[in-house]
Amino acid sequence: MKLQHLAIIFVIIILPISLVVGQYIQSQIDTIYLQTRIQQKVTRCNT
């Protein structure tokens, strides 16, 4: 098998995986950001 074929197969496999993992990590970052903002607002209301 030629090196070009292996490179294409590698990209076809790795690209979707990296996109999905990137989306998952971004959703985790957004969740932590929102949790922090909510916690700050709750803390301000209690003081």
C-alpha cells in the first residue's frame, strides 16, 4: 500500500475523532464556566 493511501486513511479516521473530542471539551469548558458564574452569583446573594 502506498504511503499516500495510508495518509488518507489516517486523516479519514483521525479528523472526525478530533472534531468530536474538540466539541466535547468545548462543552465541558462552557459547563464549568457557567457553573462558576452561577456559584459566584449565589455567593454574592448570601453575603
